[in-house]
Amino acid sequence: MRKFTGLLLAGALLFGAGVLVGQKTATPKKTLVHAFAFKQVEGTTPQQMDELWSETRKMAGQIPEIKNIWMGKVTNRDGLYGVVMEFDSQAGLKTYAGHAAHTKWNETYSKVRVEGTTTLDIQGQ
């Protein structure tokens, strides 16, 4: 009986730990998100898009203010692509905008995008 009680207690503890770990929480972040969507220029090749993604990763590695980055095809809008970058603050975004790596990246980006990018900067609350 003692062994059964011990196993039951261990199982209850394991179950309780699983419930605690598995609880979903949505903790808001106070960071700033810089997001933009663009259409590619007609005739853009897959290799040119691969170069853009490669240059985007390279730029993110060269600018320490970029905390996270997401990029790719916008799934709910045909023909749109997007990039999302996370910064600690508005100051980080300003540093990114003036950084030499951003200037170099923009040379690749400007070759594949149609003018008129949709851009949002969202400050977490």
C-alpha cells in the first residue's frame, strides 16, 4: 500500500508540473516591432529573392540593435513578402536606419521591391 501511495503521489506531482508548464500565457513585450510588406518587381528571380533573404540575415547579424527577425512570403496576401524586426526601443530602430549595413542591404532590397512599401512600427505596451 505504501508503494502504491508513493506512486500515486509521484504521478500527481508529475501531472501538476505538466499542467503548470503547459499553461499558455501571453505576456506582452515592451519592445518595438518594425514590420514592412512589399511586392516584388515583375521578373524578379528566385535567386534574387534568396539573395535578399541572405542579405537580410547578414544585416541582422551586423546590427546588434536587431533582436529578432522574421521574413518571407505573406501567407494571406498573394504576391506580398514581408520582414519583421524587433528592437528594444525607438532608439534601436533609429540606429538600424542609419547603420552602414542597412544602407548596403537596401541596395539589394531596392532591386526586388516595387516602390510603395507598407511599413508599421508598433511599440509594445
